[in-house]
Amino acid sequence: MAGELPLLRFLGPQIAPVFADLHREHGVDLRLGARVTEIVGENEQAASVRLADGTHIDADAVLVGIGATPNTQLAAESDLQVNNGVVVDASRRTSDPDIHAASDVANALHPMLGKHIRVEHWANALHQPGTAARSMLGEPALYDRVPYFFTDQYDLGMEYAGYAEPGSYEDVVVRGDLASREFIAFWLADGRVLAGMNVNVWDVNDAIQHLVRSGEQIDRDRLTDPDLPLEQLTSG
């Protein structure tokens, strides 16, 4: 279940515990999979939260994060194709060739992956509009950047490049040490790197993106060998 560990859906059961342990070590009481039935208030201010099992958790403040749904109302009213966002091609062109969409709302065809994906990260807002603008001007334009996001949590910094949705990968291999939180993880399918994540290991994300883009089968022993530069793992 996605609620059993933070980031489980995206990182899988081997890597997600790294982030759960990190938060617990900093005093966070994780109640994963718990269901909130009531926010109890006093004097028009939240005082506690009641869980489905009857537990009360005292609270000075309550932050509710319920996820985000792309706002496709205008697109739907304009008869554009909508499916988990506004459906666009690799040039950010919608089902109406005179209308383009970019950033988090765009469910876009990715040339490298051969499928539509929607990535919620500021990098899309930074880079995709340029592709859309060139397409609007009639210039050849394809957005084919390797999907990317990063996060900094306490003293842990990570970068993730690629796209390894649940069920798409067969194995996860690690270069480095999970316990010390200095490692690179690779998500593999048929020996090919679908995605890689560097945690407190820096200046390697470009090499990880090259591994993803190459589509080459990489020997897992070479992937996990810290003495072998990532740049030497592919033929090109």
C-alpha cells in the first residue's frame, strides 16, 4: 500500500525506508496509513486530530496536504483532449493544433519514453514553455529532457532522473551505502537504467541522465562498483 512508507509508490520498498528512517531520527512521529476522522477545535482553533482507531493527537496547528489535481476545466470546456491533465504531443500541441499547453498541467508525449507522462516539478515550468513557443512559431520543437526532480530534507539532498513507474522495473541496485545515506540507486528493466537517484552524492546527475537516455544494457556489477566512473558504463 502507498501509505505504508513515504514515497513508496515512487521509490519502492528498498529505497523508501531511507526517508522514513530519516524523519523518525529527527523526531517525526509517522502514522502511515492512518485515517483522520475529525479535526477537533477549541475557540475556533485546531486543538487535536482524531484518528479512525479513536486515537487523539494534540496539535497546535494542522496542515492538510491532500494532493493536487490538474485544473483542466478550461481545456475540457474548449473540447480539448483531457486525461490526467491536458493531453499534448512532444511539441506541447494539444488536440487543437492552434492551442498549446505546458508545465504541470500538460500530460505530454515523451519521445524517449514513447508514452504520455505528467511530471509535477518546477523544471517543467522553466523549460517547457520554450518548446511550446517555438512550436507556436512553426519551428521544429520537441521536449525530450530526461524527467527530473530533486528534494532536500534535513541533511539529505537527492536528485532523481528518469521515469520508473510502479510495475515498470524489475530490480533496484545501489552503488554506495544506504545506511549512511550516501548512495546512487538505479531502477532497472532488462538491464537498462530506467531511472537513477543520487543521494548526498554530487556532480553525477548528468552521467545518470546519460545512462537513462542511452537505453543500453548495463552489467549490474559495473553499476554498483564505486571505483568505476559512471561515464565509462556506456559505449558512447
